[in-house]
Amino acid sequence: MLFWLLSTPIKAEIDSLKVCLPCNEIQQDSSLALLSNKWKSGDLKVLHLGDSHVQIGHFSGEIKRLLQAKNSGIHFPYPLAKSVDGRLFKTKAFGSWIGISVLKPASGINIGLTGYAVSTRDTSAKIQWIAKDSLQLFRRVRVWTESDSCALIPGLDSGFVLVHQQQKERMRYYDFESTLPVHQFTLSLRNVGLGDQFTLHGIELQREEKGIEYIDLGVAGAQFTHLKSRANLVLDQIKILQPDLIISSFGTNEAYNAKWESQSYKNAWLEFVREIQSISPKTAFLLTSPPDTRSQNRVPKYQQEVIRVLAEMKVPFYDLNAVMGGFGSSLDWVKKGCFLKDQLHLTKEGYQLQAKLFVLALFKTWGDQTSFENLQKQVNQHIISVGIPK
């Protein structure tokens, strides 16, 4: 039944939630299909950038689980930049720190892929990182900073020792390793007499074994142009990471922006793609449309126009909006308990359903029939269960 729905060009209704299953495919997917062997061999590195839908972690967290990615990724002490803790860690800061994000104009502090940065001149400043799941253990941690902020040198406690450091372009990172697996550590600083500033761009858990890498980084309230114009270390960091695939999930905040303009937005995207291709030529792109939303009962004026611009880019495109049922479909998702009261952010169940649909489309592109069929069953069960009283 579900296979028939996926292959029939009509809007399907399963139980009481309307989902356009025939729309659930990736358009212009030829460059993405080339990553099939990397996916099947477990040697794929994915970088997923976006807004609050990504930062919240339910959508990206489910994608990570379905891709069977190892517990790696870049993490940030978000509360220091007046945001919420990330999915994996809770953090506690000591001393004086200044936190910024791409939501505000330049402040003299550089910003990388996280879309955030924290800086200090306080040699006694520290940040404690505690895994929310005490069973989440790790031994290798990379500290991301920059070449002109290394007057204060980072160090980790809990038996970690510095095993490697490297500088490329304007980015620098320090790799630490612990003799025993731990679930928490404290980052501290020491002065080597060259200056008095340190800027943190996140910590990355390094895997000990080969496997799928999935790095998800989002900024609540952000538009793509915020990252493009204000995160001035993005290209330097991508040059180091060399991801196989960059997934971009922006568009919700653009749709509500009264000053949004389509041509300048398209030009910014074209320039970004060219810039990435010049430093990481094997990297493929996958753009996703914003979901249908009605923030505080407001109609997103430019939602359809944003989707049109993204669809016209000559890169793989996934129309999540169409999969939901198109313009106005969020009202049905709201009725079935898939959205929070703000009608802008989804519930955990709603995000996880969207993630399952998205990964199902990836499996179809990669020709992974076994994974496709297994996930297809989960999607069917998830859709049917939505709205049923528990």
C-alpha cells in the first residue's frame, strides 16, 4: 500500500494526517547520487546547517540516528550566547565570557560554522561540559579556536593530554585525548605570555573508529544571509572539514521577513556554492525547503517565493513543504499534535516524522533498497499513529 502511494502522483491521506508521499523525493539528485558508495561503505561526512529547526535537535537528531552516525559532531556552550543548551551537552561557565551570534552585526569577534562564538580575556575563565546522558562516553575532544586568538591556550582536565594541534588559514584546533572514557570535562586556559584573548568556536568529539560523520549546527532565528555575511570563518573551517555533503535547512525566518528580496537571496546562494566548490570541490549540496508554519497565526508572506528560489538552484533540492501537504498544510499538522503552540516549531514527534521522510528520500536516491524498505515501514507506522489518542 505504501509503495503504491509513493509511486502514485496524488496527495495521499493515511488515517487522519495528510502527507504528500509521492512528493517525498529529492529533485536534481544526480550529484547526491554519486555519494551512494560513501554511504554504503560508512565513509560519509555530512554537515547540516540551518536555523532553530536544526538547533533544537529533534529533527537533526533523528536524521543522525537513522544514518547510524557515530556520536561525534561539533558542540557549543549556547547559554553563553543567550541561547539554549545543545542536544548532547549541558554547560556551565565560570569567569568572564562574551558571547555573540550571527543574529547581530559584527562585534569584532569572528564567527565560524556554529554561528556563535564566545571570547574571553579572563585567564581564570572555564567552561564545564557534562553529557546529558551519563552513559555517553568519549576519549577524544577537538577544541576549535582561531589562529589570532591563541594567546590563551586551552586545556582539558579529567586526564586529557594534548596530542595534536594544527593551524590552517585563520582556524586552529587542539586535539586532546583521555586515557579513560569520560562523560564530562572542563575547558580552562593558560597564558603563555603572547597576549590575553581566547575565542572558542566549539568542541568536536573525535571518533575512534570509522563510520558516518554527521555534524548538525543551527542558529535559532537565523536566515542563510546571516551565516553568509556575518560568519567570516565559515570557509576556513569548511576547508579543514572537507564534508562530502552540506545540507542546508534555512528559509523559515526568511519567509516572515518583510524586507526579504528574492534576487539578492539567490545571488548570495550562488556565490556561497561557488565559494565552497573552490575550496572543497568534491562537496555536494542538498537544500531543503522551509516547513509550512503559521507563527503566532501569522501567514509567512514569502514562503512560496523562498521555496521557488531554492528549487531553481542547480543543486539537489528536497521540498519538505510539499511533503507536508503544501501551503496551509501545517494547520492539519497542528490539529494532529505535531506542532507546539507557537505553530512555528514542531513537537519532538513532528520533527522525527519529518526526519524519517527526509532520510527515506535519501535512501531512495542512494539506491539502498534494504534501508529504504525498513524505514518505509517506520514511516507508515508513524503517520498512522499521529493523532491517535494515547
